[in-house]
Amino acid sequence: MQICRVVGHIWATKKESSLEGMKLMVLRACRDGIVTEEELVAADLVGAGIGEDVIVVSGSTARRAAGSDSLPIDAAIVGIIDTVETEREKKW
């Protein structure tokens, strides 16, 4: 899993028939809390919106989350993040 930010959506009137009805979003990966320029497209399974931080799975896990191992997707949004809390660095 990885954390990404939704930066856009894709409208595609012509696409693989198994993708009909599936919302496709443009994401930017986050590294160390910073949004990178690295973009990817993911199927939105949870109703995410532009500007939201999300949890993304990829590969066969994305296809399983979408309900079929035969879907032509490589990434899927499986959660919308409310907050992220990490342990602060401990100094001895």
C-alpha cells in the first residue's frame, strides 16, 4: 500500500468494456509526507475526490479489491485518509 493525493480524474468515453462504470483518478505519490511529481492512474473504489489523500494498492491486490482478477487495472484506491500519525524521532 502507498499514500497518494488525488490530483485529477479521467473521462474516457471509449475504454475496455470491463472498465465501464469505473471511476478513474489521477494520483501523485507521497514520499515522507511530500507530494511528488510521480503520477499514476487508479480505479476509485471508495468515492475519493480531488485534493484528498488516499490509500492505494497495486497489482493483483488492486484487481482483487475491485472484485475480479481479470480486470485491466494496476492500481486501486481502497481508502480515504482522515489523518496520519507517525512516531516522532526519539532523541537519547
